[in-house]
Amino acid sequence: MAQRLSEADVRRIAELARLELSAEEVELFSKQLTDILAYADALQQADTTGIAPTSHPLAATGVWRADEEVASLDRNVVVAAAPGASVHAGLFKVPKVL
């Protein structure tokens, strides 16, 4: 059986994730995470004899496509349509992020 995830464990995980949790949330998450770990433990106990190991349950088909050159938008048209852009420099002016 999976070990119970204590409220202290939940508080530490929340601290590492920089989350502020109420006492009610800590108690709730302790139970929920313990239940999740118990379920994962139950899955580990499943008899998989005769079942080939897989890394993905579905076959990956058509994942790759040929690397072909395709026509794209004209650079000057795109830059000219952007507000605050410089056609000559090829730059876009965007709002400050930080």
C-alpha cells in the first residue's frame, strides 16, 4: 500500500511550487494525493504477464513529413502590415514583456 502523503509533505511541495494553500486545501490535497499514489501503487500490482512492454499505447504513424520548401508570406508585406514595424530594418515593435 502507498504511504500517506502527510500535510507537512503537501506544505513542502506547495512551498517549492511557490503556492499559498489554506489549511483546508492542505488537508484536501493530502488526501487526494494519497489516493492518487495508492491508485498508482495498485496499477503497479497489476499482472502484466504476457503483455509486451510499450512506451506508447498507440502506434505513431505519420509523425514525420518530408522536409519540403514551401512558399511563405512576402517579408516586406508582413512587416509593412505590422504596426510600429520598420520595413528597412525588418523589425517589429512589440510591447514590453517585463
